[in-house]
Amino acid sequence: MLIIEAMAQAGGVLSHVTMIDVEPKPLFFLAGVERARFRQTVLPGDQLRIQVDVVRVRRGIWFYACEAFVNDKLAVAADITCAPGGER
């Protein structure tokens, strides 16, 4: 679950920094997780590389395809949805 949370955090940061012309910038919250697949064990001390790609943005809701790798091997894949939930 911590890896899914890290993916959602990375997606939220991506949304936040992408919206350079929007003020005030909204905060983004995890709205959904779909097709989560855990392909290998991730142990404490493993270096995790997270890749987040924007699939689409619809009505302010961001949809991402996320992958987490350990030693260049896919460990976790999931589709993450983040939605704005407030302002700073």
C-alpha cells in the first residue's frame, strides 16, 4: 500500500507543477486505484524508481499510468486517479 501511496503522491506533484498558470493551485488527493498489480517483492532498503505518465485530464481530474521498478524490473503497476480537493 505504501508504494501505491507513493505513486499517488508523485502524480499529485506532477499535477501541481504542471498547472503553472493556475493560481491558487489546488491540492490533489487520491481518488482511485485500478488494475494494481504487484509483480515482485519489494524489501526495505530496495531503491524504488517510480514512473508516472498522464493518461488524460477530464474536468480537473487527473488519470495516470504508474509503474514502480526495483533494479529496472517492474515491481508494481497501477492506474491512479487524483482529484483536486481544496486550495492552499
